[in-house]
Amino acid sequence: MNIQRTLLTIATLGIATTSLHAQSTTDRPRAKAAMWPALGLSESQQSRVKTIHAKYAGSVKAAQQQAKDSAAKINDTELAEVRNILTSDQQQTFDSYMTGKKRAKRGAGARLMPVKIGIPE
């Protein structure tokens, strides 16, 4: 009984933490946009907020680019690992998708890896 309660508590905390993190990262721009008018900032405060924003804008942009580059590297590693388990015929098809021949038919913004590929968990 105690083990079940402990596992339930851990699962609940994990879900809550994940939910809070997702909310804090995805809702932030909307929350900030709604917050500024609600604060009723003076002209001086508005000016100072703009200065602070400008001060960090470059760092934010650099961090976003770094995250994008990191995600691309992880994706490349994942795809290379997937390619290694394919037969030679499958690798040829895979390579044609990766070079864009078949991907172009699916649309330029199409995902290279499907979220689920029908493999049972």
C-alpha cells in the first residue's frame, strides 16, 4: 500500500512538474503580452522595460539558435542510427527521402521522422 501511494505521488509530481514547465515555456509570450497593459506602466517604466528587453534580446536569440542547432544534431544522430538498422533497399529509399527527392513531393515542411511509425511499445 505504501509503495503504491509513493508511486502515485511520484507520478503526480512528475506530471505536475512537466505541466508547469510546459506552461512556463509555451504560455510565456502570451502571458507577457497580456501583462504589460495590466501593469499600467508609466512612460519611464515602459522605456526602462524596453531597454532591459533590448539588453537580453541578443542572448535570447543566441540561446534559441543554440537550441535549434542542438536539436538538429540530435535529429541527425537519430536518423543515422535508424538508417543503420535498415536493409540496403530500405537505405536507398531512406536516402532518397533525405536528399529531398521524395520529400519534395510530400511538402517542404513535412517531418522527416513520423511521430509514431507503427512499432508497438
